[in-house]
Amino acid sequence: MKTIIVPVDFSSTSINTLNYAVDFAAALKADISIIHIYNFPVSFGEMAISPDMIKGELEVKWKALEKMKTNLLAKNEKINVHIALKEGDFINELNSYCNALQPYAVIMGASNKDGLEKFLLGSATKAAVKHIKYPVVIVPPGYLYKHIFKVGLACDMDNVENSLPVDEIKRLVTGFNAVLHILHVDRKNLKENNAGNLVDEIAFLQSAFADLNPEFHFAKNSNIDKAVKDFVEENNLAVLIVVPKNHSFPENAFHKSQSKQLLADASIPIISIHE
């Protein structure tokens, strides 16, 4: 049975992410597993935390998880929902949980942020994108699920045979019976026709995704973020797949201005899949 894991911290972002996840899971006929990972401090100031305080806090957390489960079942009574409470380092516990359940995907939310950016990943989501080997779906704040008819793939056309996780991408696209749209943005040869240099890469992608009958899109733009945003809007995409290179996605995507803006402006969920 397919399983969708949703880490939560009981915030409004978690609630929105869960609402998205239940529809995402229903479309795939998958189960949902909600997990809260906590790590209690040893003390508050000079006061040590007593066993009774820990027990009481754990009861509060468990009741909150049970309420989340009840609310999801009220929204879709046919879906199977599981809850888990784990203590320890967030990424270590999430990794262990993923390895045990081997999920179809992990779904996490982004938070609102004042200023120029529309949203920013918290440290937990960044860590998951960087370290979790399963697909991580990042849901923009307030985003409501819409049926996934079209899936976008932002592809750099660089050694795709050895760097692109073809099977994982096919599994996701076929799971939704969606159409795959592949975008390549040429940022360097803006005045030249560079298509001839991509013949081998395109041929591989056509062969690898032959069952999906993918549609290819090419853009020349020094601003890759705008090119991808236009690609998403013009093709009415429901999700966008990105493949971080060398596990550098969190740093490159959220700390370097150009790549950071792509995700800050994202209007749809982004699925991160490692090479």
C-alpha cells in the first residue's frame, strides 16, 4: 500500500499541509501517516523538567495528533490515517521512519514570510529536502489541492542519463495518470539556437519517458526563475519536479538570490527528488 508521510508541528502550516496531503493521498489511494517529532529540553532556566511535566506534555501532543486524525477522517472517511510520536533529532527520526515505511512521498509545508519573499522553508523542511531520499513535496502556504493532470519537470539537460531519477519521476507521473511537461532553460546562448547540442539528451528523455509521451518546452532566458514561473502558468501545471544536484538544493535554492526567488515565487507545490 502506498503511504504518504506528513511531519507536523501543530502549526497552521501543518494543518494546511495535512489538508493538501489527504487529497493528494486520496488521488493515489494511499494511506497517510502523521508524525510529530519532539525533543524536550533538559530544563527551563534553572528549573529541571520533571517526569510528570514530560508525561503531561506527551499527553497533550498525543491528543493533538488524535484530533488531527479525527479531522482528516471527517474529511475523507475512506482513507487510512496513522499517527506516530517520536523523540529525538528531527532528521534522524524522520529518516528512520521513512526507511521503515518506505513512503511514496513526504509532504511538508512552507511558512509565510514578510518582505520580498512569498515563503521560506524552516530548518526542518530544508533538512528533509537535503537528506531524505524519498520525494519531498513542498506545499506553499495556504495552497489548496487541485487535481494533478499535468506535472512539470525542470531539467538542465546535463548528463540526464546518469543524473535524472527516471523511475522515480515515472512513478509519480503515472500515479496520477498525468501528462509530463519537460522544460529546459538556456541561460547562456540567448542569441543562438542551441538545440543541436541537446539532441542526445532529448533522445534519451524521449526514450526513457516514452510511455508518458512527454511534451518538451524550451526557453531562452537569463532569468531562470521567470522562465520556470511562465512555464508553470502557461501550462497550468499542478506540481513541479526539481532534481537537486549533488544534494545542494537547500543552500542553492534558498540562499543564492536567483534560485531562491524561484521557490519564493512558487505558486504550486514543488517535488524535490534526489539524483
